[in-house]
Amino acid sequence: MTVLDINALKIAANAFKSALHSQDRQALIAAARRLVELEAPLGQQWQGLAQEVFRWGELSLALSALNVWHRQGTPASQVNYEKAVLLSLSGLTERAAKVAEALPPDFPTLVANAYLRGSLAVGLGHPDVGEMHFRRAVNARPDSGRSWLGLVQAGAVSDTDRQTMQRLASGHTFEDREDHAALESALGLIEHGRGDYAAAFRHFERSTHIVRGQRPYSAEDNAQSAAIAGSWTATDFEQMGERRVTSRSPIIVTGLPRSGTTLVQQILSAHGSVDGGAELGLAIQIEAMAGGFSPADFRAYLAAGGELGDLRDTYLRLASERIPGEGAFVDKSLNQSRSLGPYALLFPEAPVIWLRRDPLDNAWSIFRTWLSRSAVSGWSLEDIAHHMKLEDALFEHWSLELGDRLLAVPYSDLVERQEEWIDRITRHCGLIPEPAQSQFHLGTRGVSTASAMQVREPINRRGIGSAERYRPFLKPFIDAYEA
């Protein structure tokens, strides 16, 4: 029987509480590691600790904490559900699905279980399995709007389903407003498929309105973030940078949501020398370590004895937890344009690919697409215009500062001349094109973005001119964007 070191436990627990209060990333992670090593008798608190360290990007540490929780008597089903959720959020769809398959079908609830497994099945390219699970969910709880949306995205709704959804949308009081928003989005997709574009627009507009009430868009915060990103220059890289060969290096893919970034990720991931890609979302960890995201913050970090190597190593370690391997990998996180300065500094050899799409098509696709847990799903047409103008300015800035290191890829050209652009994109990344890249849609890698079903198909023209049918409804965007 292991003898607990009470003094060491107290020190580690107090250090964790203090770091949690001050939001000191380094101290919090160090204290959490110590608590895991000591197998502290935290009981139910292990769940909260795992979620907290995961919030700071530490997937492996979170899974280790859950393992201790299990060894201390928590049922496997409870621990495995938590693991499946964390793996899913990390883009590790295959691993998450394997863990979820072992769960009892009604744990933690039938609806939560079915929704998780349905989403993972669609991400793995199995819409029929997804349909089965989403059906389980809506049969058990008809107002599970997110499950209805999953069912529609899997392409499996009847006219009776549509009528049921319409009754719910018009007369039901939803416990969770997000479910109502998701249901409206699902009805928008159905009406779009039926050719009733006015009705489709009304449903999408209701969906965004509901989400906006939960997560309002802040033009001021967004403009401030863009200003910080745009303050980086090539001079900063020359003055602070260091030439260093790293064990791995990311391929940075950026662009507006719904501009084709997932398509490029899949094309590159089909290359034998690329280990995969994901929306890693690790920039916030670099920001926490450096004390900010501006050039001045990085200078202060270095002046205080900080090392760029520590930032680089942390990013690569966390990235490797999500994309194992030794080769290149694709990082196509949302709002990647805001982290280009730090990434260009830390990885001076990393290529940058920026997707550009017709503004009206891009805006309409953002407006109509449900992005889980994202404020983007609540943006009004005017909000989208404001954000797109900020991104346009950043594109011009980075085109100048990064020069040939940045490759701008027009989405329409990629679709119309795919072989030419697959070749250009691949060579820009220092790789020789391979035939498998043109057949990327046959791959089995999991996809956890809103494009999960689209990237299972060959490149097609459906996204080009997709906004024309809605042009009369998009005047608020056109006026705001062109102002």
C-alpha cells in the first residue's frame, strides 16, 4: 500500500489553487503534474482538474488525471466518457470513437451518448452510422436541436421529420437555447434543399439571432486583436528571431471560416510526408507563456530571460499529442491570421497558405453554417462584413511582411484548376506532389470541422456562386462591406 506524503500533497494542492487563482499557466501545469505523480486523493475533483489542464492545451496530462480518477474507484464508463469528449475536442476522432463505442448506450444520458457517437461517425465519413445515433437522440428527446441538425447534415430527413421540426421551432420552449438555434439552422438547410430560399434565410437568421444573444460579437475586441496582429513586421523577426532547425515544423493554413482551409488541409494531409492536420488552437498557450501576443510582449518576455525555444518546444509537444509523428503537419486553427506574427517568429521556415474566397459566397457560407461552440454562428451580416474587412487588411499586411513565404490561394481557382493548384500548394510547402493528393476524399482520417461531409467528395463547383440566390437578402452585408 502506497504511503501518502501529506506534506507534499499539501504543497502541490496549495500551489495548484494559487496558480488557478492567478491563471499562471506554468505554475498550474507543474502543480497538476505533481498531483498526478502523487496520485492525490482528490475524488471527484480529478474531473475538474482534467478539464482545467485541458483548457491549457495539456491533453496527455488531462488523460493521466482521468486515469488516476479511475484507479481511485470511479467507474470506467464515467472516465471513458470524459476521455471521449476530450479526444473529440482535440480532433482525435478515431480514438474518441473507439472509446465512445465501449460506453453503455445510455451513458451519461441516452441523448448525450447518441449525439457524441453520431458526430464522431459523421466526422469519420460514416453518415449512415451517424443517422442511427442521431435518430436515437431525437426519439428519446425530440427537442435535441443539435441532433436534428446532425441528422440533416447526414442527409437523412423525411417530410415528417421536417414537420416535427417546424412544430418544435414555432411552439416549443427550449431548455437550452443552443438547441433552438441548431434546430433553426437545420430547418434552414432543409428549406435550402427544397429551393425555398426566403424561408431558408429566415431560419438561418433566427439561428444567428439566438446565438448572438448568448455570445455577442464585439467589434472593439476584434479590431483590437487585429491591430495587435498587424503590429508585427519583418523587422521584428530579424531582431528577435533565431535560425534553428526544429524536429518538426507546422504548415500554417489560414483564411476566413468557410474559405476552403479544410480542403487544403485534406489535400496536404494526403501527402506521405505530412502526418495530418487539425484546428490545433494552441496560440493561446503561447500567449499565456509569453505574457501577450504583441512584439512588445515578446521583447519583454525575452528581456526577462524567456527563451523562444521554450515556446517552440511547448507548441510542438502539444501539437504532437494531437498529430503524432515526426514529419510536417498542418495547423489550420480559426483566426490563425491573429497568430501569424508569433508563429512566423518561432518557425521561420514554416510556409503560410492563405485561402481567399469570393466575399459574398464566403459571407453567406459563414452566415448559414453552424459552428459548434463558436461565436461565429451568431454573427450578423454586418458583423461578418466588419470581420472580413479586418481580415482583408491583415491579408494585405502579411502579404507585404512575409513576401514569398505566403501563398495566396483563390478558392475558385483551386476548384477550376485543381491539379495546377495542388501542385503549387504542395511545392510551396517544400514537397513533391503525389497522386494521392488528388484523391484526398478517399482518405480515412477523421474530420472535426463543419466541412466533414464535403471533404469526403471530390473537389466540385457547388460553392462557387452559392450566394447568388440569396443576394436580395444579403444587402446588409453588401452595404457594410462596400462602405
